[in-house]
Amino acid sequence: MKILPRRTLYATASLLLLLVLFHLMENWRGNRAWRAWQAEETASGQPPSLAGFAPPPVPDGDNFAAVPRVAASVKGPQPLMVLPANWPTSQGADWRRGQHVDLEAYRAAFPNTELKKGLEAYGDSLDEIARAAQRPACRLNIDYSAYPDAVVPNLVGFRAAGRILQLRALVALKNGQTEAAFQDVMTLLRLVQHFEKEPILLCQLLRMAYASMAVQPLWEGLDRHAWSVAQLDELQGMLARVNFLTALDRSWKAERVFQGSQSRWVNGSSIWSLEPYKGLFKGDSIAPGRPTLVLRWLVIPRGWFLQNAVRGARVLKESVSDPLDGKAHLVDARRQDAALKRFQQSQYSPYSFLVTSLPPALAAQNIRAARFQVDFLQAATACALERYHRVKGTYPERLAELGTPLPADVIGGQPLVYRRTPEGGYLLYSLGWNGLDDGGTVGQGQNALTEGDWVWTLSGRPTPRAKASAND
């Protein structure tokens, strides 16, 4: 009777010893991998904290983010603007497919009144934002070294202001108020510019949202031949200055630093702490119980957190940062796809189980940024084409007739493909993410960004130039 308890005790002690040795070994491996990665990052010039990516200081009088309304939205719970009830979830139209927005879709948001009249209730707020946007620079008033900060999610309130600005521009175009529409489009483009130097990823996603909002009325104005030569010059100049790729690359580098700070927090917490083991898996929306946390504490060494941090940071670098060349306005789509494929083939490991869903989701933002960079390149070219049309009454046979440098495709660096259409319009397109010339065919459904060409088209139908109102 005494032999069995003794054997049980020996077996238990042996298992505990193996478990301790297992943790010690994996923690040593994790720390070694982390130190090696940190040395590699330092050698490449990567700043050690998010503060190293912060925009330069801006005097309050020049700072868009220092305007009281904007600053209060960033710092507090009050959003910049709120959409009215019954705002449509979709516009039901897309300039990328040559479609004008059907303004009837917004009637439910402004019942019993004309859209122009309903929008007047937002006029003072929109005009205040427009005046603030004319300031020359922007730097959020947050502690970058303490990111993530609770103030950052309040930027989502900025989208509502953009959507209402877009609608006001579209309504103004329909009513022939070209100057009013132009000013709202310029405000949206200024908002795109203001967040360019912000390292926080959310700011770059907001920039892309504003870009989408700006291009729809800009395209509709071109399709109506509404913009004056002076307006076309100003639009083209603003569009040409926007760089989505460099800004997004800065955010990817900042995300690598953020991952490192989280890993240091995990590694620096008490060995008995269960906090690092909360929220590890998708099913952890409800806090796991103590027995579950204790089990995780027993079987998941702290070194695995560091290995996952190294893996996540390396994937960020190789899959989404390295393929971007902001200075040349190029994205190496093949390089990104190959890096993702390598990761997916080797992702199932204790050293990567926390970051398995990370790369595809982030890589999708590179594709969006590439598309928006192409959109702005096409829009700037379209402004030049419209000026040519004003003089000649038709579009040129070749882009070279514009007398300006030929726009280069973000994918591959070759000139954009251009041809006139039989209706008197034109087709201007990038080869898109797949790098193949699909003859100007647009991708469909969920694969619209990765298949087919990225197309800008004007129909060439005889749309008269909108007449300016007495207020323009």
C-alpha cells in the first residue's frame, strides 16, 4: 500500500520537474529569439518606441487637431459628428463602375424635406470642419509613447463628417452649385492629407475612407464636365501630393513596435500572473474562468509569447512592409503574395498560433492602399484629360498628347493603359493586383480588388456642363 503512493509521488514530481524544465527551455528560446530580432530591428534603424514615429510638433494655430471641436472629439467620448437615423448602408452606386449615386437612397435620412434643406442643419458643423481643414498641418494631441490610448477609437466619429460632406457635394453638383461642391471635395482631400503622418494604423484606414468619399463627387463632376479649369488645376495638384504607401508603411513599422511593447509587458509581468493568458483566442470574448487560465499558465510558456511576437513582427515586415515602396509609388504584389504563402505553409506552430489570422487581414490593407493610390493617380490624370477636352472638344488619342509625364502604374511601374471609347469617352486603367491586362474588365464580387483591372472610365455621353448658381 505504501509503494503506490510513493510511485505516484515520484511520477508527479517527475512531471512537475519536466514541466519546469520545459518552461525554462522555452522561455530561454523565446528571450534569445526576441533579443536577436531586436538587434536586427535596431540595425535597420527601426525606432524602439512609437514615439519615434510621432509627427513633428505643430503650433496650435497651424494644427487641424488643435481646433477645439476636433480636439474634444479626439480626447473625449463625443464623436465629431453623428449620421442621421436611416442613413443608407450602401450608396447603391460606384464611380469605379461608371455609376452616379442615386440621391433618392438618402430620402429616408431626411424625411419630409428636400436633401438640400435637410443638410442645412449640418451646415455650421461642416463649415467649421472645413475651416479647420484649411490649417496647414496636423498632429493628434495624444501621448504616442503610451499608445494604445482610449482616445484613438473616437476617430471613428470622423467618418460621419466625411459621409455628410460627400452627400452635400453630390447634392450641390446636382443643383449646379459647382463651387460649393468643389469646396466640399477639397475639404475631404485635405482631411486625407492631414492624417498622412500619423503612425497609428486607424488613422491610415480613416484616410482611405476619406479618399473613397472624395473621389465619388470628384468623378461625377468630371462626368458632368462641371469643374472649371482653375478647379481642375487645384484638384490635380492636391491629388498628386497624396501618398498612401509611405504613410501605410510607417504604420506597419509602428505596429511592429507595438507588438514588441505588448510582449515586453507579458514578459515583465509576475511569473504567477494570469493576466497574459486572457483574450488569447477568438472564443475569449467572454473572460475565461480561473481553471482555464491556470491550465493555460501551466502549458503555455512565456517564451511562446515572445516567439509569437517575433513571428508576427517578421511577418509584418516581410508580408506588408517590404512590398511597399512609397518613394517610387510602387507595390510589389508578387512579393507580398509569396510572403503570405510562405507564412501560411508554416503557420501552425506554438511559435505562431497567436498570429495566424494577422497577415491576410493586414495584407488586404496593402491592396486597398494600392488601389487608392491608383485611384488618385487616375483622378489626377482625368483632370488633365478634362482640361484637354475643354480646349479640343474631345479626348486625346494618346496620353502623350497631354504634354505631361505619363502616369506609371502602382503595380509594375508601367504606364497606365488608356484608350478612347466609341461613345466619345475613355478608359484609363491599371493592370490591378494580378498584374495582367484584362482589357479593362473589372473584377467582380469578393475578388474585385485582386482580379481584373482597376478601371477609371467616363462615358462620353453628352452631359452638359453644370451651370453655376448665383451663389457660386
